[in-house]
Amino acid sequence: MNQRILPYLLVAPAVVFLGAFFIVPLVQTIVLSFDGGGTGNALGNYSRMVNDLNFGVSLRNTFMLVLVVVPLQLAMALAMGMMLQKIERGREMVLWIWTIPLGVSDLAAGLVWLALLQNTGYINSALFHLGLLDGPTPWLNSETPVTLFAAIVLAEVWRATAVVLIVIVAGLQTIPKEFGEAAEIFGAKPWRKFTRITLPLLKPSIQSALILRTVLAFEVFAAVYALGGRNFPVLVGEAYTWQNENQNYGVAAAYAVLIMVISLAATLVWLKALRTNPETQA
Amino acid sequence: MAGIVIDRIEKTFGTAKALDAVSLTVADGEFVALLGPSGCGKTTLLRIIAGLESRSGGRVLIGDRDVSDLRPADRGLAMVFQNYAVFPHMTVFENVAFGLRTKNAPEEKVRRNVMRAAELLHIEPYLERYPAKLSGGQRQRVAVARALAVEPAVLLMDEPLSNLDALLRLEMRADLKRVLQEAGTTTVYVTHDQTEAMGLADRIAVMHSGRIVQCDTPMTVYAAPATTFVGGFVGSPPMNFVPIRNEDGRARLDGFEATAPGTGELLLGFRGEDVRIDAPERGLSFAVAVAEPMGSHVLLTGTIADKLVRVVAPTGIRVAAGERIGIVPDPERVVWMSPETGAALPRIIS
């Protein structure tokens, strides 16, 4: 076998697979979103999307979720990762338990939290029996937007913080312990050690984790759908509704393209904001 | 400036004793090398002095102050690590300044101390660069400068040269000696390389299995090892030990005879270079196995009474493998060891 073409042959199946099942549908979706939806105007689907009542709400909800969930997850993953570093015995076990939610599908996770939080759910019953509630209290309907939002944040944090944690833990393990020891010897207190040594050295990992998590957070849907249904519209939920209930593939495609553009923009923001000078890497 | 007192330090890992009541006193301004094979406890001892490792018992005093329970930063020391531990995301200047910055030293003092340390270590041209652009030797210079910039009472070094290649190590060793003499800092230096310990230290503490087996000046450790282990570990080639029988105060083997302490079976210890080569029937009968010309000398490896022995012969000697020659150790320089304990017996001045 010719050594020069062998590598290309080996990657060819993956390229063909991605081309057939990712790039082609992507292009089709983009084309579909610009088909005008029978209005004769190429941007017809987009104007229909933007003028829909739920568009503004779903855009706002999605951004609010991302802005609350992602920083919260990063902070928690950093705290959990730093705590793990201090554990000597049973470290793998703790990490394993913390990452269990990763194995649960997002819809299942949403349903579990629904069972806990709905007005006939476990938490309601428990609080009622403890005498802390007078009766079944709804938290997840359109009259209780704050608790609904909090419940969705809770479910998302529970479900997907482990992704960030794993990237952070992998990053922490690449930092030689002598850096921390040197910082200690030369007088850095724990917080200073964390902000001046650990965080800067962890920057590439934080960047990867944020890109991964932000893109996924913009695609949030199943957990939201399980907990709030259409009381809490999000972008992917709207795409789903236009596709399946309204049977309007054009507007659904417009939503899909919008989500993709937002994800790409978020990725670019992280790439630029957390750029690491290659010279400053160990 | 301060001395160090290590007082019966113990360290156990599970049931294993890594350090067994180790005591050592380092005088103000003194350079002591902790020398030993890997696993002897030297790095653990250094890390306990630094406060990076917990101890199971004993005390550490720096400048008459008990620092046993203080954080590393409050012990008034600085440390140089084996893998440099120079922060990659900071310029060389900020690395050297790190210890001063954490103490919120005024900018003027930071600048002054950094410049002085940089000058001492010849790293002024790199101050604005990042460590990734530097060679291993330059990075280690940065690590030493970072340690000296805080003007520590005590400097701890953990195998600082072992990651450098041989030539660089030689150069850095000489530079380190000069720099530390100028700074006059009390230094504890961990190494497994006996030439480093010999060349740098005022005193060498030889460690073996969690104990200090001998602590003395390099020349004493070299010439009068306290145990067969020290004799075998310090010096290249290692000291030779040959079993010999002592009857009525005279030890005899082959054609060799000397006044010896004790009675019965002994070990005769001698350095490879402290011998005279003679005719086969005179001195110890040495069966040559290998002759290696080293340029400045010829290294002969062979056996005496079935024991492996290495001696240094002058260049130009004509010996072939398989030959027998006579080896006469200098009676002034031999040591006598107990074969049971491996410990040195008192010398007899003859």
C-alpha cells in the first residue's frame, strides 16, 4: 500500500459518513430555510419565525438558561474538580458517582425531576407531610415562571455539569503538582494559588469545556419539555413544534439555522476570549 | 540567615518506615547534601523540612524557631524543584518576582531583587520571555533565581540538576557553587549523584533505608566511610572490600600483610586509586578480567579472593585480561570493616 495515500484511505469512511449524514442534511436544511415558504420571498420562513409570538420569548428563555446554567456549571465543576484533587482515597469512586447523570438521557432526567417537583410529586408530598405546605403547590406552570425556571436550571445543572467536570478534571491532572507546591513555598495562599496558577494553566481546558457546554446548552430541549412543556418555550422546542405540530418544515429549518449560527457565534466568542498564547503553555 | 535543626524526624507510610528518627543539624550558611539511592528517604526528608509533606514524629527548627506546624510559606525558605516548576504562563521576570509579589513587596524592591538574582544567574537577556522558549538549563536558572530573589533564610534543592544533560550539569554545578557561595544561604541539597554532593557540599549526609548513616565532610566520607554501604555508594569506582583474616593483630591475604584492629574475619576496604601495582606474588593476588583505558588512567576490573575489585592503574600499564598482578593497598589509606555489621572499625595508627 502506498504510504502517502494510506492515511487518506483510513479517514475516508469517517469523511464519507459525515458527508452523507451531516453535511448533506445541513446544506439541505439551510436551503430549505431559504425556500420562502410559498411567499416568494427567500427570507419568508425567517420573517414568519421572527414575527411569531413565541419567537422573542423562546430566544430570551434560551439565552437566560445559557447565561445562568453555563457559568453555574463551570463554577461547580471547578469547585468539584479542586475538591477531587484533595481526595486521596476513593477519588475514582467519587468521580464515578458524580458522573452518573451523564448516563441518563436528558428526557429521562427531565421526567425524574418532574416526578420530584410536580404538584403531586415527591417533594410536594414530603413538605406537605412535614406540615410545611398546606396542600399540593404547583411550581411548574405558567403562573410560577420563577420556580419553573429554577426547576429547569436545577435539572440541567444536575444532568450536564459532569461533562464540564470531566474536562476540568482531565485538565487539572495535566498540571504538575510541583506548580502548586512552588506557589505554596513562595507564599501564595489557596485563593491566590487558584487564581494565579491553576486557572491560567487550566485555560485551554476551560475553553474546551465552555465551547462544548455552551453549544449543548443552546440546544436545550428535552428536560425543558418534560418539566414545563410549552410553558417555557425555547428555540429547539419551537423548531420541534413547527416541524411536528405545524408541519412547517421551512420555519423549523429557519430555527435550526438560527440555533447553529448562535452556537457558532458562541464558539467564536470562547475561542477569542480564552485564546492561549502557545508560548505560555508548559 | 539561619541554621536548621532536624530533630528525630519520623515518617511512616502505612507500616513502612520511610524515615527512622532522623536528626541533622545544618549550621547557618552551611551547604549540606543529602545523598543516597532512590527510596532512601532523602526527598521525603527535604519535603518535610519544606512543609510539603506531613511528618509522623519529630521537629524541624529553622533559626531556633520550631516550624514543624507552620505552612511552607511561613518557614522562611525557598525551594528549587527537580522539574524546575517554573510557571509557563508567566514571563521569566514574573517567575522570579513571584515570591516577592505574594508578599506584596514594593515594586522598587521587586525590581531590585529580580535584577540582582537575574544577574547572579546570568538570565537578564531572557527576563521578558516565556519559559517555553528557554532550554532546560536556563529554566533551572530561572528556578534558582526565583528562590534567591526572596532572600530566603534556607534554600532547599531537590535534585536540581538531574534533568539536565551531562555537559550542562557540569556547567550548572560550577555556577551553582559560585552563586550559593556569594549568597551565603544555608542550603540543603538532595541528590543521588555522589560527584554532585562531593563537589558542592560542605558536608554530606549519606542516607540509606530511612537513616543518615554518615554525615561528614566530603573528603572524610570518601576516605573513611562509616559503613560498607557508604564506601560502595560514594566514589567512582566504588570502594573495594575484600574479606581478610586477622590473626594476632596482623591481617594477611596472599602476599599482603597489615596491622589491623579486632580479630578474626574482617573486610579490608581500599579505594581503587590508593594502590600500587606490583609483581603477582607481592600484595593481593588480582585476577584481571577487563582493562579499560580511560585516557587519564586505566580502569582494571577483576577479582581478589573471588570478590569483585576495581583498581585504577596509570596509563601505559600493560595488562591483559586473564593475567594476574599484585595489588598493594596504601596501608595509610585502608579501612577495616566488620563483615557482620558492615560498620567501620576504629583505625590503628601504626
